[in-house]
Amino acid sequence: MNEQDRAIINQGGWFSSRSNELQLALLSSAKIIELNAADALFHRGEANSGLYAVLAGVMRVSGVNGEGKEAVLSFIDPAIWFGEVALFDGGLRTHDVYAQTQVRLLHIPHRALIQLLALNPIYWHDFGILLSQKMRLLFSSLEDHALLTAQQKVCKRLAMMAVAVPLSSNKATIMLSQQQLADMTYLTRQTINQILQILSEKKLISLHYQRIEILNKKELALLAH
């Protein structure tokens, strides 16, 4: 791992709040994985392969029904860890995870995690915190779905995805189609298009094919509330 990778990992709230001992233990077992856009990391029903963190690019979490329709659940941005659910219940992967863009990942193999936890059971608490943070996000998402207007949902989702860009910049590029945004917010594509056109007229975003340019992250976040 180079210095740039370490700096990105340190931006994540979960990892940066862990003890130096746990950080070093995780990084000592880490491997770097690179994926091209549309490559699969793992599929629903596969065995647990360990824990991951995004170093660069964006991952897509989704599910597909019997007719082949994909429902996008979320996108995973740099400095975010994922894959911890199977660590706790020993079960299979619950969803499909693909590279939305070209991606660079940090991978902690499952065997290394089990060995670490066997030697240091106290670290289960740290991974419990990671799982709890995801649960809080889930509850927040359910509340948003019930209480926010359609425009607020779209603005909040875009603002959340733009956070991965360094704070010194008020702009961001999100590789995202309008249909994927519709799936994530449980809105129709027509509604999404109407809202994006309004945001474009306000000079908050710029629309492109399979890509949305955020021109003013701060104002977008304010509209979400």
C-alpha cells in the first residue's frame, strides 16, 4: 500500500477511529485488487471472501430478480468498508457487488480476519461498530423514503455520493445513469429526469451520458434538507 492509499483509508471514520494496533493488523494482511468497470467482485449466494475498502472508484451493490431486472441498492465510495455482514453470521453474500467505474480495492481475506479475531476477541467490538454504522444508515434511508420530497431524496443521494471528493473541492463527478438513480431513490425515471433538469437549470449539476457533474455540493446538500 502506498502513501496515497493510506491517506484515503484514513479519511474513513470507522478506520481512523480504530486503535493503531488494529489498523496495523488489518493493513498487514491486506491485498490490493483492481477491477475494470462492470467487473463483478462477488455475487449473491457466494461464500464470504473477507472485508473490503474502496481506495479509488465506485462499487455498486444490487440485486436481480427472476426477470433479470436490477435493483440498485447503493454505491460504495472511497474510504468506505464493506462485507462485514457475512463476518458475523458466517452466511453467504446477500447481494451482487460490481465495479461501477475502474476500481482499486483493499481486501482483507476472511481467513486473516478469523485468525485476528481468534487471537484478539476484543476486536469483535470494532467490527460491531462498523456493522452498527451501516444499520444507522439503513434506518436513515428508510426515514428519508417516508418523509422527504422527491427532490430532497435526489439531492441527498447525490450529495452523499459527492462526499467522496476531497472537501477542498465544491465539485464532483458521479458515474451514474438516470435509471440507476431512479432505482436508488425508488422514483420513476421520468421523475428523476424532471428533477435533474430543475437542478441543471439552477446550475447545481451538469448532465452527461451515464454521468452527473456536481457543480455545487454545498447548495445541493442544503436543498436536501
